[in-house]
Amino acid sequence: MISTLLFRFLELPFLLSVPALAARPTIVPIGQSNNINSLTSTTTSFSGISNKVSAKTTPTYPISNSTSNTTLPACQAIQYAFPSGTGGNTTRAAAVKEAYQYAFDAYVQYAWGYDELQPLSQTGTNDWYGWGVTVVDGLDTAIAMNLTDAVSKMLGWIQTVDFTTTPDGAPEMFDVTIRYLGGLLSSYDMLTSGQFYNDYDADQIEALLTQAKSLADKLAYGFLTPSGMSAVNVDFTTNSPVEGTYTAPNGVTYNSTNTASAGSFLIEWYRLATLTGNTTYRTLVDTGEQLLVNPSPAPVYPGLVGTQYDTTSGAMLNSAGGWHSEVDSFLEYLIKSYHYQADNITTGYADFWLSAANSTIEHIALHPYGFDNLTFISALDEVGALTYAMDDYSCFSGGNFLLGCKVLGVDSLCDLGVAAADGCHQTYNTTTTGLGSLYWGWYDSANNSYPPDSTVDFDNGYRRNAEANGFFNVNGDEVYASFPESIESWFYAYRITGDQRWADYVWEVFESINETARNSIAFATVNNVDMPWGGSQSNSLDSFFFAEVLKYLYLTFTDPTTLDLGQWVFNTESHPVQVQCNPGV
């Protein structure tokens, strides 16, 4: 049971007077229908709206959830106009739904109430604070699939959880936000939207929002750093941030956080502010975000910030830019927050996102040697040099460029999105299993070399793989651990372009998952994508298999009006919340 004596952060206004939260942006709503016309060019910025923030003003956020839809702007047409009754595939959707039920039944039998199932040992493990992350993370997928028995069981569990305490150490701000907070808010939004079956216990539905507030009120202490940027963890016992550290290229060690962790709060905390009418939730996340989008020192290429920030001063600590892990969802949320609700602050975020997209086109969207029609998005190293390498996490970028293309009306971004999504498909389509690895590299198109490490130039295996396919999988990183990012981009590509090949790519991956990751219990991690049947499996089934992989698979094949991209925006864990728009206009 949740204690009625809980010391609630957001009921204590004096805590908000600390210096860390002194700089609070002023929000001026703008009509989202005006966003395309406000562009001065396809690669620079929005006209007439500064992305600079006044440091000493009081925020006044528009709270629209409690008002009539008639006060909201019309929803944008993001998706391809599928003729009524087309765009889905009921046979394929049913197969994905069966896979969810199969895995969920195993979780119930062997690990109910634990965070995740260990499928090979048929046991449960509490690796995410013991609150049942598979339940919270996977609930909205079950809602979308209309798995009513599973939804009822999950709602009953969530109502009993005490999200204000854990025996498992200081919770991590990033994953708890995207998995737990995002899952609670998404499920609440879906069940109260009128678009999904919701004949469940009304108290259990309302508990989703109540629990989200309880959890957020504890996480809020993680923002009490000198800069106002989130710490890596937060101690629920002492109600204090727990800092991470990073040793920069200059040899100095700083209290720090990685950029993705610090910059992936906007969707969840904005939605919570809207649903509750408590603008403090948004204030907390906008404060730190301003440091990320006004980086000091400046990155090597505009918008492509490094992977680490100093949580004391707010300074950027390296130049390892790109769309890869430790940066990825920071960039992802910039355009998505603007899609959620357009105002002068989120317009600044979209402006920064555009600068990153433009820098990508000019500097890091590369063609491997001998493959001029193939595009990969290179990461930069700590000093901002090209690495000629990419991780699977970067593969979300294709879908993000496509979404930005439609939200902003910039056609060249669709071209970039399609190229990025196709590049990631190459890393799946050419392996033994049809699944992609964690990490791959390629040779420079200009001189057929691998500049970061000349020894790779003489590696016969790498060289021959690159000659055949345009890339080589990096030794030791051939694992497929339920990575959703490529599937995510192909889902966006299908919903936005209507091109059937993207849906076929998604189906091919589903078949590969069934061939290699499925076993007699559930699904598991595949250890080597370039060995028959994946070589072997590891004893893990991550919650995001339910939240992301199976959701993107299912949404590709169900009726495309389900979770329409013009009306819903997905967090980085594939939890959709309602865009602040009126679908009836």
C-alpha cells in the first residue's frame, strides 16, 4: 500500500526556490497549424521565434487536457492516406498477437510480479526495482491488441505497487521514466481516449494516473542538482540526487550524466503536467533541457552534441555527437515534444533538431566504399572525428527524420529518413539469421580505409564482408537483444509512405525472431546473428520486447487508424500519449 504519510515533493513549494531551478522558461503557445509556414528554410530555423530562454521569468504553461477539444488546433495529417479498410494485414497482426500471448503466459507462469522473465532458467528477476516492469511496460501493447484478460490482470497488479520505495538501490531516472512513467501514462491515455476497449475496473484505470504522480513526485528529487539537469539516479530514501561521473578527454572527472538520460523526459513529464494541471512537472524538465540545446562549448557540428554533460555547471564534456546511444533519445524528443504541443519553447527544440538533421546530411550521413546507394549515420568520437561505425540504437533515426518531415513539411527530411531506414535494413537483410547486430563499421568511400583503426584495413574477414554487403559486423557485437529501433523506423516508413515494402521488411524480421529467438518457453536474446539459428540464446527477455518490438510489429499490420501518428506521439519506449490537437477539426 502507498503510505498516506508520503513526503510529497510537489506539495512543498519552498523546494522549488533552490538555485538549481531558478532559470525557468516562459511558455507562449502557438497554433500548431502554423508550424510549416514559420520555417525560413529547410535546414535552419523557425522565423520570428527565439530559442533563447529568459532566465528569470515565471512559466505559464497552457493546460489543455481539461478543456474542450475545440480549443485545440487541428491534428496534422502525418500518415499516408490509406483507403478505408486497407493498410492492415489481419493474418500477420494475429500472428504477432499470438507471440505476445505466448511470451506473456510464460511470464505469468514463471515470473509473475518480478520485473522480467529469465526464459532459459524459467525464473524471474528483479533488475528494475521490483515494481514489475514487464507488466507496466507491456500493458499498453496488450490494450492495443485487445487482450482483455491480460489487461485486467496487469491493471490489478499495478494498483497494488508501491512506487515510492524499492530495496534495489537508487532508481535510474532515465529508464524509470521511459518504462514505468511512460507506460503508466500511455495506458491511462489509451483507456480514457475512447479509442480502445476499456470496460475494466474504473478505480484501476484511475490508479494508472495516481501511480504515475506518486512515482514522478519521487523522481522529481533527481532534478535537484546545481544546474537543474537530472542526475543519473535518485535516492528514494534520502530524497536526493545520486550523481554519475565522467572523466573527460582533458583528464578531469566531473559529476555528469549522458545526454540521452538527461534529455529524455519531455514527453512523459509534459503529458503528466497536462493531465494533472501541475505545471511544475514541465518546469523541472524544461530547465535542464535548456542547457542541452544551448551547449557550451559548441559542438563540432551544429546540433550534434556530445554524450556527456556536467550536472554542476551544465557544460558539455565531449564532442561524441551523432544519433547513437547516449545521445539518441535526446534528439528524438526534440521534434516529438514540438509535435506534442507547439509553443515558443518546443519551437526552439524543433529548431535545434533541424540543425542536427542538417549537420547529419552535411557531415555524418556517409556512403560506404563501393556502395553509393547505401547510407549509414556515423558516430563521432570524443573529439568529434568520424568513427565510420554505427550502433543499432541509431536506427531509430530513420523514423524520426520521417516524422520530422511530416510535422515540419520539409520533404528533404523524408529522403534522409528513407535512406537511413534502408541502411539499417541492409544490416538485417544480409545476415545469416535476418536479424541485425549491435554494432557495425564500414570503409571510407573516398579511400577504402578505416581511419579510426588501420589494422581493420588488413582484416580479411571485415574486408570481404564489406566488399559483399557494404559493412562488417564488429567482432563481439553480433548479438540481437530484442532491438526495436530498425522495426520502429520501418513502421514509421510504412505509416508515412504507404509503401508495402516497409511492412514486408517488418514481417521478415518477425519471421526471423520466431526462427531464432523463440524457444519452448518464450523468447530470448540471440547471441550471434551471423550463425545459423543465432548460434545460441542468453537467459533474458527484456520488458521492451513487449513494449516496443511487439507493439511496432503489431501496429504495422493492424488497421493503420490504430494509434494514428497525427494524434499520438510515442516516447522512446514506444509508449504513445495523445498529441494536443483536435482530431475532429
